[in-house]
Amino acid sequence: MTKNLISISSLLLGIAIFMLGNGPLPTYLAIRLTNEGIATWIIGLIMSQYYVGFIIGPYFVQKLIESVGHIRSFIVLGSTMSAITLFHIFINHFIFWGFFRLTIGVCAIGMFMCVESWLNARATNNNRGQVFSYYIIAVYLFSGIGQFILQIPDERDFMIFIIFSILMSFAIIPIALTKLPPPEIINIEKFSLMKLWNKSPTGMTFALMGGVVSGAFYSIGPVFAQLNNFDKNTTALFISSVT
């Protein structure tokens, strides 16, 4: 167990730091939009662009990985996400924020793809479940911890964005410096949604239902908290308790 954890520690450290910045970002954005009086349905539309990025991102990221490899792809995506996060400071308009969420969604799914394919290549049939359990713990644990960054005083309304950007940049370092050999680039067989449905309709149905529920909570949950006069500490506890 310890040997498995040590062997992938650089990958887990990178994704953990990344989630410290990426996890609480939608919470902070939803709070800001609510305080500015944006309608709830518009906030939901803006925040949903992140998941649109999840849908379209793999197509572009796959080509990027095939061109430059996993390490460089992770660096490019992480740097782009860090920069886009800072753009929120200079462009404070909900339409642009929707575009930012779309771009960040593409970057995030790409970074997940890099790490998950790397872990899959390192794992064996005997320890694959254990390896990915470490990964899931890192993703959700540090996403929950990151919610408490919202409690940091931010009188000028831009320090939180800077902190998120710094964390996203720091997440690149363990991946860039890792001594683990990157996964071999292979030709990936196309796998349509219809083919997946035919193989596992029940699994796909529950995955879709879970995604709808969790996506709605992470997008609108902070709005609910603000409309019910939760303070920052209570909002952080509320979101992290589900994360």
C-alpha cells in the first residue's frame, strides 16, 4: 500500500494542489454573481459552461497529448487555467465569465485526463482500485479543504482570484519535475456514446443522474447559501460537506 502511494505521490500532489484552487473557484464565482444581483437562472447557465467544457474538451486534449505528450499538455492546460482565472479580475461581466468557465472546463478535464491516464498506465490489475481510490480522495478532499480559502479577507475583490491562480500554477511543479515515465502514446479507438449505452445502459443512466445532481449543487448551492444569508464560513462548510 505504502509503495503504491509513494510511486504516484508526485501525480497525487499535483492534482491535490490543483483542486485547492479549482474546487472553490465556482463557489466564489457563484457568490460574486449572486451579490451583484444576477438572476439565478443566468448564474446556472454561466456555471454550466464548465461542464460543457468537460464534454468538448477531451476531443481537443487528446490531440494535444498526442502532439506534445502528457507532461507538456498538463503544463499548457494548467498555465492557461491560471491565466484565465486572473482574467476575472480585469473583466467583470457575466457573459465573459461564462466563456471563462467554458475554457476552464476544457483545461480541467484535460488535466484530469493527463493524470488519470498516467495513473492507469502505472497501475496493475491487482492495485488499480487502490491507486484510483488515492486519486479520488485527493480530488475531493482537497476540493473540500479549498472551500475555506473563501474565508480569507478580500476587501478589494481580487485577492481570492490571485490565490486560486497561484495554486493552479504551483500544481504544475510536481508534474513537471516528476521522475515517473509518462504513459506511452497509443492510437485510441473511437468509442461512441451509443456504443457505451449498449454496453451499460444502467451505469450510463446513473452516471448521468449523478452528474446532473452534483453539477447543479456545485453551481447553485452557493447561490442558495447567499439567498439564505449564510456567511463565508457557513457557506464553506455547506459546500465542503458535500464535496
